[in-house]
Amino acid sequence: MKERFENLLGILFGTIFLVLVATVTIETIARKVFNFSLQGADELGGYALAVGATLAFSLAVLGRSHIRVDILHEKYPLGVQAFMNWLSAVLMGVLAVFLCWVAWYVIQDTIAYGSTAQSPWATPLVYPQGAWFLGLTLFALTAAIGAIRATYLLLTGQQVLLLKDFQPRSVKEEVQEEVNDLAQRSVSSAKGDRR
């Protein structure tokens, strides 16, 4: 289930930026060749970055990819490592919920003032901010569920599982993941060559 959710988020993230790349390409060609502008590619880029970043936050939580200073992490006893991993999961959950809470008030102000973008499109800001808020809500849910699970594992004494699921990915894990991806691509390529 987690892997499917990560794949879905990754596809959504990639689609957002592929659409942005296509828009910027069309905008650039139209300006250089036809002396015509869509007048909004930069605005669309800002929206894509805001929404894409919130999706990336969730992906980083699921993939244990948020950066932490972990030079000494492996040198600590198991109990200390488990506590540090629990603390980081809880703090990430608190941060995510706080960001979502603040975003809600931003949207309320936008609605109250009827704010629009200061661009040729004059986009009502409630729409891109709504997408941004949904992304932050997804991040908050992902991080909060992680924090709850980490708390459960800590309280029930499942330190090994807590370490497995919440400690930063080691260099060995990252290298093994890349080797597995390379092997999978090699198998896919070999199957394609046989056809």
C-alpha cells in the first residue's frame, strides 16, 4: 500500500513538472519564433513549485529521505537511536500540522479579500493556494500517521522495527537501491532487445 501511494505521488509530482516543462518550451518557442507570449508561464511555474514541493515533502517522509545529521547516529546505543528516530518523526508531524494550520489561515485571508494574482491571467489565488493547501494537508496526514506509528512502536518496545522504519537511510541502503534499480533496468532492456 505504501509503495503504491509513493508511486502515485511520484507520478503526480512528475506530471506537474512535465506540464511545466512543456509550457515553458512552448512559451520560449512562441516568443522566439512567433513573437507571441502566453504571458503566464512564470506564474504557472510558481504554482507548480509550490504544489510540487508539498508532494515532495510527503515523498520524503515516506522514503525516509528528509535530511538529518546522522554522523553519530549509528554509534549510539539502540535505545538512544530509537528515541532520536521517534523524536524526529514526532517533530516532523508537529511541523507538518503547523504548516497546514498556517496555510488554512492564508486561504481564509485570500477568500476574505478576494485576492488575485498580479499577472495578465489575474488568477484568483484561492485556486493555486487550495492545491498548495491540499498538498500540505497530505504532508500533515503522512507525517502525523508516521508520528503516531513511531510513538506506538516506541511505547510497545519495538525498537528494531522503529529503527527499520524511521531511521535515516544509510549509504548502504541507498547504494543497494540503486543497484536493484540498475538490475531491473537491465532485465527490462534485455526483454526489449529480445523482441
